[in-house]
Amino acid sequence: MRGSNVLQASQQALSQFVQNTRAGVAPMLAIAAIPLIGAVGAAVDYTRASAARTAFQTALDSTALMLSRTAATQNNAQLQAAATAYLNAIFSRPDTSNVAVTATYSNATGSTITLNGTATTAMDFSGILGVAQVNLHASSTVTWGNTRLRVALVLDNTGSMSSAGKMDALKTATQNLLNQLKDAASDPEDVYVSIVPFSKDVNADPANYDKPWVRWDLWENENGTCSNNSYKTKSSCESHSKTWTPAAHDTWNGCITDRDQNYDTKNTEPTAGAMLFPAEQFNSCPVPVLGLTNNWTTLADKVTAMNPVGNTNQAIGLQWGWQTLTGAPFTVPAVDSNYEYKQVIILLTDGMNTENRWYSRQSSIDSRQEKTCDNIKAAGITIWAVQVNTGRDPTSSVLQYCASDSQKFFLLTSANQIITTFGQIGTALSNLRVAM
């Protein structure tokens, strides 16, 4: 029974009670019942008003989030009209009227939209006590642009990615993800992305052959000529007292193998010795790594250029993904103290680890990779791990381990799922930039 019907029935019963004078005490009891009925009714009204206030706040919050998508491109009149229309569309209660909202947008530090709303809720019982309605007041503030994203895409470019349509799907998914991240940026500095294609090695770009962070001893041992053509490496040549002439460094194809342990699991700046990145003339070298940039055309071109070759070494991809986010040999964009920064690595692979600088056993490579993941997560970087399992491999325990939590590990069984999964990740990353 609605509150107004209950009130009418209560008033009718009270009137009959007062008019009944067969007992002298009855009128006194009826008079005493008035505040009691009012108190009980007030409790009912309070519950209803509280529910209305909660619903009103929720609707105002939803309105603010919706407006955050377009506020930066609207004038005051457009923003106000949008706020009113959306709030009225999602907040409709028969006991509440006079709904009004004012919207204010500011871009002083990031972007902020503030909504202040009012409404009135009618009181059924409390009218006995002189309270006909309750005024509702609520406010909601959404800020965005105070969080900036740095995202490293660590993408499997091994030979097996050529099967089952996986490389084509990866390219489509990555291009879509880049578009999502681009749309999430209100200002150019809001989102930077790096791309790290990997196989057994990564490619640091042959143009960097003269950089001091490249280490040449391993490369020179394999690339050069001996005074006796019978010997094909520097070590065998010199062990037979012959003269070895290293090849010119500008003939390097850009490939880099794992650093010495334990630098292979860290992001230590490559200043000298074992900290440097060892050059290798690996034939199945992926396309060069691209450091953090907000040039979306350059990023798209890098994805288009990816080509599946070689064996799987997830660990080196992760280490270089981390390196792109944090420092040399990459130039990392300066941070602004007015913003909070979220750093993310998205690792996608379709196979188990098969080869790195030292090992050809999966368990040994996985063990090194776990150390890398521990260090990355300890540095406050979030890892999303995606396994594309079209070959009936077991679920990757190292990828599950590396993911920052269980919700950030994806096990896919078809190439098309790469597209939907990257879409989900892109939505989650875009939402990082909006905070209630």
C-alpha cells in the first residue's frame, strides 16, 4: 500500500477513535497516539528519503562520468543541456520532483567537471509533524587528465605467429589499441607508447652501431676474418696463433642478445662492461624496437612492419619493454609533478620460451623471466600477459606468474580473440585516466 493510502487510513482510524467516547480515556489515548504515529511514519519517510538520496547521488556520478567524454569540446550551454538531459534520463522516481543540476568544467590542472544537483522528495507520514518534503542535495566531481599513461607493447614476432592468422590479428588488435589510447589523450603528453617486437633477440636498430651502450665482444668473435680461412671465429683463430680482423660494426644487423646475468633481469643503465647490451648477428632478427613516442603515425607504421621470424625469448622482450619505460638507451619523456603516471607493460606471446643466450630449456628461461617480472612489478609497473594458445600448449605458468593479478592474464585459443582482448585492455587503460 502506498504511503498516502496508509496515511489516509491512519487518519480515518484516528478520527473514529477520537469520536468514540464510550470510555473517557479514549480521547486522551487518541491524542497521545498522534506523535507515536508521526514518529513511526517519520522513520518510514526517512528510509525512503535516504534511498532517494542514494539513487540521486548515483545518477549524478553517472552523469559526471558520461559528460567527461565530451566536456572539453562543449561550451557552457551545451554542457548544461547535456547534464540536464542525461540526469533526467537516468533518474526518475515518482516520489521525487524539482530535479535540477548545474555543471561546471575546468581545465586548470587536467580536466575537471563538477555537478551540483538538487531535488525534493515528498513525505507521506511526516506531514503530521509539519514536514511535507525533504530537499536533496548532491555533488559529483570527475577529474581526468591528472593521470598519464606510459605503455610498452611487448609483442611476439616469432615464426609461429605466422600460423592461424595470429600475426594479422595482432596487427589489427594493436592498431585498434593504439587508436583507443590516442582517443584517451586529451593532450599529446597524456599517453606515450613504445613497441618491442621480440623473438630470441630484440633489434636495437643497426643505425645505433656507434652508440656506447652496445657491447661488441660476442659479435666480434663471430663476425670477421682470420688470416687462416680455416678458422671462423676469433677464439679459434687466435688460439692457433693467427690474426683475427673483426668486421666493421656498421655491418651489424641491429640484433641484441641477453645481457650478462643478473643485468638481464634489471633495467640498469648500460654504462660499462656487463651492463652493456651485447650485439649479435642473429639471422631471425625482428624489426627494431621503438621507444616511447606519442607520434601515432610512427607507432602505426611500426606495427605494419612487424614480421614473424625466429624462436621465443619472452624475457628479453620484457626487459627491453621495461627499459623503454625507464631510461637509457632510450630517451624517456620528462614527467610533470602535476600529474600521476601509470606505467604498463602488455606482453603477448603465442608460445613457450625456447631459446635465449644461455639456455634452450623452457624451465631455465622461465626462471630468469620470473626474476625480471618480480623486479618490474616491484618498480610499480603493471604487467598484462596474454597467451595465444592455438597449438594446444599447456597454460603458461610463467605468464600467469608475471601478470600483476589474475585478472590481467588472458588465455586465448583463437587469433580473433587477440582483437577483443586488446580492446578490453585498451578500455581498462583508458579508464585509468578517469577518477571519481
